[in-house]
Amino acid sequence: MEADNSTQDGLGLGKLGGQAEKNRKLQKKHELLEEARRQGLPFAQWDGPTVVVWLELWVGMPAWYVAACRANVKSGAIMSALSDTEIQREIGISNPLHRLKLRLAIQEIMSLTSPSAPPTSRTTTGNVWVTHEEMENLTSTPQTTLAYGDMNHEWIGNEWLPSLGLPQYRSYFMECLVDARMLDHLTKKDLRGQLKMVDSFHRNSFQCGIMCLRRLNYDRKELERRREESQNEIKGNCLLLWFQLCLLTVYEIVVCG
């Protein structure tokens, strides 16, 4: 019995130690991005390890792309100069929508880290956006909104598509890693081919959803606030209708017996 307890304690400590090591590694990765932010370095001047961390944490690319980037891309200058063919050869990205995701992310970070970046895309200290918390605290115009916070491919697949009544396309969007920065760039060919959205009415619903995001400046918090307000209004209307039906029923009982 004591041996069993000792084994269980050892397993528990092992799990805690493993989690602590994961947290330490994650902290180191955030520190790399923070150092680039603190120095105000343009993306072209980022070193290989920082580019790899950006690809993993900021862009949200899968581990196999991150590993290929670690092996073949040694700086931000190299990453930003890659052609479509080179992206496929050096990082192994054959899916055209995965390449679109990376190209848009590169454009975004180059714009955000440029010395001539507009004030609305930088922090109050003049440093570039690095954390989602900073992104959410900034007020931007549609022309200078370049990063979309937590509106990654998981949010698109698990929350946004179901809210449009299109949950059946979740797996296709998740496989293609479609995040919010990609939505405005998806063509009819992409939707029909890669994402299997052949129904024109479904595509119309999809485009209406994008229009709503544009009007809210891709602000997830504002979207959730508006959605909650709408749900509360619907609940209120339903309660009023129920109350009216109750009054009508009582009236019929009293008058009609």
C-alpha cells in the first residue's frame, strides 16, 4: 500500500515538474518577443529564434511548420523575403490558405514594427504591439487595424461559424487555419474549393458575417457585447409575449367560463 502511494506521489510530482518546465519554456518564448518589443526592432532585424516564437505564438502555426522554420529561416529579413515557392520549399507549406495565412501575418508584423508605423498601431511608449492585452487596449481606425487578438482559427471554427449558423464548415476552416486576418482575402474559389462552401446562400451568410466584423472593426469584445445585448433583448421580448399570453388565457377563463 505504501509502495502504491509512493508511486502515485511520484507520478503527481512528475506531472507538476513537467508542467513547470512547459511554463518556463513558454515564459522564455514570451521574453524573446518582449525583448524585440522593448528594443523596437523592425521585423527584418529579428533573429531566428524570435521569428520562430512569433510563428508559433503570434501566427499560431502548427508544430511541423515551426520546426521547419527553425531549421531553415534564420532571420526576419529572410522570412519577409520568401516567395510563395520558397515558403513551400523552405517551410513545407503546400496548402495555399496556409501560405496566405503566413503572408498576411508577415505583412502585419512588418507594418506594426516599421519605424513609420502609425501611432494607432503602436503602444503609448512607441514600442510595437506584441501582446494580445496591448492589442485589446488600443483604439484603431479600420485602416490601421492589423492584428486581431484572440480571433484565431479556433475562434473562427468553434464560435464564429456556429454563430452564423454554419457549424458544418468548422472542420474545413480549422484544417485551413483560417483566422480573422484572412477573412477579407478569401475568394469564391477558396470558399468553394478548399472550404467546401458550395451553397450560395451559405456564402451570403458568410459574407454578411464578415461585414458585421468590419463594422465592429474586428473588435471581439464589442462583438460579444452586442451579441449579449441582442440575446437579452430577445429574452425580454419572449418574456413579454409569455406574459401577454398568460393574461389572454386568464381573460378567456373569466369571460368565457
